Amino acid sequence: MKRIFQIVPRLPPPEEGVGGIALALASALAERGFACRFVVPVPFGAAAKASGLDAIEIAPESRALASALDGAEHAILHYAGYGYHPRGVPRWLAAGLQRTEGALWTLFHEVWATGPPWRSSFWLAPLQRSIARALGDRSARITTSLDLYARLLRSTLSDPHREIEVRPVISAVGETTDPPDFERRARRLVLFGGPGLRGRAYRLHSIAIATAVQALGLTEIWDLGPEEVAPRALGALPVRRLGALPASEVSAVLADSAAGFLAYPLGFLGKSSVFAAYAAHGMLPVCIGRPISAQEVSRTGPVAGVHFWDVGAPSSCPPGVAVAARSWYEGHSLARQAAAIAEWANGSTATTR
């Protein structure tokens, strides 16, 4: 089998996003004759190797990264700055990749942070931008999940006319090939994701959750993810806490559930692996969050009232949303993205600097 290297900040359970996406890509690429080797900074590589993955654990140093990629013809970088450095400035990552020769495809899950002057992100943003520019200039291909990110990246690259693909993220917990209709699913609302995401939803949006349950005629709430952040009940409705489950078991629950709840900035749903999981399994996504600003309007992202129900807006849930969300997802599904990577790896060996 041919080999593709994937550089990942960590390989966590699927509810944490980036690592789950890397694992899903590896599985799909294996079906196309490609084996993936993961390059993971300490301390997360040891757990990956212990679980049976072909992984190399490296110190966060440029020489260590270059050594791990020695001889690699094709590498995929999953970039989220804060995943590789606590302040979001992994200079070692950019420097290490400059020492390598293979073709690089960078998936920008994030670009750089912004904030007011009293926050460190304001002062670190120029350095974060310079790292993003170095990674983009080094990459043979660039993909990101939001039109906004593509515009920001293009403004900082040496060649502002570089092609940047915009593809919303894939589900990290699999997909269904023939999802049942909304009416034939268990009358269940699911909250899935990391503890921070779910905890904020229960603390700040319990009324919206209850509104969705009542409006959709649901009879139960299931909580999926690590740590017990869910209450035992919302009003008279008990919450079943399933905890962290393997991706295959999460997929089975989602495929049988009517709706999924997500509290997330609405203009950024295209980068949410949780939203992708709901859509990939034919669920009705019920969302609430900061409204979409003018600069966040997207050609590729999900649209309120079409691909999800904005439960914070004063309207009932329109029909056909679950079907439309699934159709939207199919346009950038795991199979499509893995096929694009396989085609690239079969035909490209050039380095872009």
C-alpha cells in the first residue's frame, strides 16, 4: 500500500473533532489502497500507538518533525494552531515543514485568533498570521472549512491568487448510506460533543432545548460525550447520560435519533464536526448561537431554515430540513474528500515553497 502521513495535534475520541476527522480519513483512504501514518506531538502519540495506530510521537521541535517526515512523499497537515502550541504559535511546525521535500496538503481547521487589546490573542495575531502564511506558502494544496477563512488566508499568502478549496468538515463518527425518514426515528433529541460544548448548551440554553423537545414532539434526551456535564433531567424530562462511546456506537445512536442539538456560532457551523455528524446521519439539526454576520455569509455553509432549525429565531421548524441537511453533507462527504486526496497522492510529488 502507498503511504500518506497525517500530522495531527492529537488523536482524541471522536467528539473532539480534528483527531476524529483524521481517523475517518485514514479509514476511507485505506479502502483506496493508502495506509496512513500519524505524526503526533507528545504526549498524545503514545496513546495512539498503544491503541494500535501507526503513529510516531515527536517532540514539538522542527528537527523532530522533519525527521519523522523523512522520505514522505505526501503529507496532510491538520492545522489548528492552539492544538500544537498553548498560545497558538507553533513556529516549530512551520520551520519543520520547511525542512521537508514531500508534497503537503494543509487542512486549515483554524487560521488565527482575534480579540480586544486586553487579550493575548490581539498581540499574538500577527505571529499567528505569519505562521499560517508560511504553512500556506509551503503547501501544494490548501483546504479550509469556511469562506471567511479562505478570504483571510488569501489576504496573507505570498500569492493572493492561490486556489483555496472551501469544504465543510466531515463527520468524525461515520455516515449512514440510507438514513430513515424523520418520522420513523426514535423521538429523541441528542446532545453530542466535548464536555465544554455540551456543558454550555445545558447551562445557557436549557429553555431552547426544552422548546425543541416540545415543538418536535420528542420524548427523551440522550447525552453523548465524556464527563457528566448533563443534568439528570430538564423539567419533567429525564436526560439519559451515555458518556463517551466508540465512534461506531455514536453513529448507531445518531442514525436512530430524530434530532440533534448544537449551541455554536451559526456562521461557523461548516467547521463543526458535531453538525457534520448530525447531517451525515440524516438527523434534524437544531441549532442556536450567535447570528451570522455579514462577513460570515458563506456560499458553502449550512443555511438557517434550510439545513438547520435556528431554535433561537421566532419561527417553527420548517419541513424537509433533515433531508436538506443530509443532501448538503453529501456534497462534501467523507468518500468525496478521500477520493480527492487519493487522486492527489496518485498524481503529485511536487513541493510548493
